[in-house]
Amino acid sequence: MLGSSQSLRVGQSCFAIGNPYGYDHTLTTGVVSGLGREIPSPIGRPIQGAIQTDAAINGGNSGGPLIDSFGHVIGVNTATFTRKGSKISSGVNFAIPVDLVRQNVPYLIVYGTVVSNRY
């Protein structure tokens, strides 16, 4: 069930579900550590409004749901910061807020992009 990211509060519990390194049906726990973060994207445009969490997001958790304690999806697991050159997670992880996902998915389906200069 989709929740809302509008009412999130720093300190509330959250859970990341995924398939890290091929270990399926994995759940990691944490808290919402920060809101409204800006993170870099692969295409160079910053992603704004990200949820920061200490719930582990490793290779394979990315793209999975970040849920609240009621089981509502509050975000999509996206990234973890690593120490430069080490490939070791710093424990600072990010998810795209579900409200932003809900807003952009229709554009992705129709146009294949959320960028404003669509053809």
C-alpha cells in the first residue's frame, strides 16, 4: 500500500526491503535520519527532496520499497554514500519520497522521462 512522504518525521522507524547481493527477501531497519536532502543522479541533475535513512541500502536494495511501521511505502530505496574509493557504505542512505514517485511515474510511462523538455 502506498503511503505518503508528506507526514514523515525525523526519528520515525523505517524498513528497507530488497535483494542485496542476491540474498532475497531481505529487510533492514532504521530511522528517517533527514528529509529534503539533495543527492546526485547518474545524469548529473540533482535529485531533490530525498529521504535520508540509516536503514542499510546495499546493491540489490536499490529500487525496493522503504516502508513505515504500518507497512506503507514511503519511498524507493535509491543510493548509499560510500567513502571515496573504498566502496564501503558510510551508513548514509537515501530513498526517493513516494509522493515524488507517484507524481513522476505517469510521465515515465508515457514519455520515458520526467525531464521537462520531452519530445
